[in-house]
Amino acid sequence: MKKLCIIAAAYPPNVKGGGEKSTQLLAKGLAELGNQVTVLTIDKRDHEFDDGAVRVKTMLSPNIYWNFKHKEPAYRKLIWHVKENINPKARETLIEQLRCIKPDAVITSTIENFGNAAWEACYALNIPVAHILRSYYTLCFKGTMFRQGKNCEQRCQSCKAATFGRVQSAARVNGLIGISDFILKLHEPYFTQAITQRIFNPVELEASVNERADDGQHIFAYLGRIEPEKGVEPLLEAFQTLPENYQLKIAGTGKDVYVSYLQEKYASERISFLGWVKPEAVYRSVNYVVVPSMWHEPFGRTVIEAYSHGVPVIASARGGLMELVEEGKTGQLFEPDDPDNFRQACLNAVQNRLSSREVSLSVQQYAKRFSVDAISAQYDAFIDAMLYEHARHDLIEAS
């Protein structure tokens, strides 16, 4: 049994995106393997609670505010970003917390609000630490490497200045886990002392039988936040060129002004805006799920969720999405900047009968690779390897 501490910027019931859910699934999965797991996270007050076999310990943000769903004036945002790179008080606070927890190893799932102090505290106590790359936050102050509608080919001067401390402290990290090869390869040059491995996110699998009748209609769906970088507008634009028996459902929410703009500009009987609905209801009523992201998604939870319900996926050839879709087998890839390429991907999906019962069963089987049990076992083995390397390094240093 190992004593593990997972450091995370937020943890359920505080949920803003997939990162919090992934952290929870990992914590519970590692506990199921017999490890003693403590999650150290941020909340509005200091308290402790049990989340199944996991102990959750919360603290106030060691930065000037907790950036979880916060809107702050520009000058406070600037101070917040500076303290993400230089925060001796946060380092000392984390040292105190880790001395109480006494973990064998630390996993930093998300470091916002802790900043580079999370890695510096582990280094000061000689506790091996593994970092999970869930975003581009080490290299980009926004965490997306996406600006003015385009993916950044290199780090801009603003990001270099706003992340200097995190980049410098990356050499303190002993293990680096990328939720895709794409994000891992981008960060490896900065984490010079870390052993590395790609380990996908765990996904709760809810197998179901698709209820779509074979009535000659081909129904596609988008699920997620309705934002420009998610590629919803290019999807709507391209969809207008498809045959009349192709329908599209948009499930999700966004800023009212932007959603209203899309509804008015792309008004059609073949396009439905559903607002927020339970994803399961959508998966069971469509032939295909579309993930049209313009930015380099590090992973793509929607892809695996769709697979678990037997639905193939048509996805952008961007970031980690390219590693989740097998062309002509589990779905199709397309270039989101090219409407004709998207149109052809949809036509190919129908022509290749990717909505058949055979394919549905195949993608459900494929989804099992991402089960909590399978992914947690990979993490457990990785932590063992990191602990071995850390102990070996200490012996070399001592000799």
C-alpha cells in the first residue's frame, strides 16, 4: 500500500469541467487498488470529508483569490498570475500540509492557485511528484495555447513572462503523465528530470443500446460548451451543405449572446438547439457524435463517452482527438478549417455504415480501454516506477 496525495485546484462537488471529474475517478481508482489516498484541494473554507475511500482535505486558496468561477478586476488577475510563479507563502503552507499527510508520492492533477509552489514544496521535502498534463498551463497562462481563433505554433512573449516560474520549477518534477501523446511531447523538453508516459483519462463507461430506428435519417450531435474554440459555428456552416436527410442536434450551453447569434444565423428545421440535457439521452438518439474543436484538445472525454454508448465519432484532426479515433473503424477525422473536408467526413461515415450494429458493439469494446480500473492500474504502475527511480537517484547521490 502506498500513501498518495493528489493536489488539485478543484474537486467535486466543485466542478467546472472534465478535469475535476477525472481527478475524482483517478483518486477512487487508486484507492480501490489498496492505496491510501488523500486529495488536497481548494474550497471556500478549510474542512475535511470522505469521498468513498478517499480523504479530501480542503484549504483556502494560497493565492490572493480562488479563480474557480471568479471574475476579478485586471490588476488582481495580474497579481494572481505573478503569485502562480513566485509564492513563498504557498510553498510553506504546502510543506506544512504535506508534513501532516506524509505521502510516499504526490500527484499534481491541476496546479492553478498552488502554482509552482506545489512542485517546490515536494522538492523541499524530497517527496517524488508526478504531474498530469490536463492543459497547457505550464506553458500558457490561459492554459489553451489558442489565441484569436488560431492555435499557437510557439509560446508568445506574454506566456513566457507569465509562466517563467512554472517552467523553471518543471525540472523539480519526477514523473510526467500526458493524457495524450500530443500534449506529452510538447512538454517533455521542459520536464528534464521526469520519467514520462502517456496515460489517457479514465472515463465512466455506461453501456447502452442505441435506440435510433433505421428510418433513412442520419442524426448527428454536438455535446459540450458552445464557444468559438469548440468549433460549433464551422460545424453549423458546413452542415448546411449536407443532404436533407442529415440532421444535427446541438446540446450544451454558452453565453446567451453567442448562442442567440448562432440560432438566428443558422436557423433550420434540420438543426435543433437542445440547451442543457442529460448526455445519455442524446447518445441514445443519434447515429454520430461530432467533436469539431478548433483548438488542440488534450484529450476528448466526449469521444469515449460516445463510444461507451455505441456511437461512432467524427472529430477534428486536432491534438489528442487524433489518438482516440481510428479512421473508418470508430469514426472519421476531418480538418475543421475546411468545410468541404467535414462534409466529406460525414458522407464517408454514412457510406461506411459506421452507425451499424456491428460498429456500435466494436466501439463499446474499444471504450473499455479507458475504464477507471484499466487507467488506475496504469497510474499505479507508473507511480511505482517513479518511486523506484527516485530511490535509485537518492542512493547514487548518497554514494
